[in-house]
Amino acid sequence: MLNVTVVYALPQELFQEALELCPGSRVRDALAQSGVLEAFPDIEIESAPLGIFSRRVALDAPLADGD
């Protein structure tokens, strides 16, 4: 299993959710399973800047344990 954390930060609010995902999971999978899209329905997921440890990534980027 992959242990990853999804974080979404706004000036006055923070979303953080730790997940266990199957090997081969992608950024898109983590976002879908984390609940961030339900908590912040205004996120335009197809155009939002995404990153892992300050490195830009695409929705289909593979995840690694610890991301």
C-alpha cells in the first residue's frame, strides 16, 4: 500500500487527509478518495495547479509512498 497525504491550503483554512492507496494509484485517485473535492466544490480540478513537495505534477502522475 501507498501512504499519501492530500493537503489543500487557503489563507484561513486547511484540508489534510492521510490515505492508504493501492500501488499504481495516481494523483487523480488521491484527490477523489480524500474528500477534498466535496469539501471545496469550487476547485477546478482539470486546471488547478497540483504539486507533490512543491514539484508541479499532472493529474495522472503516479504516486509514491510518502507523497
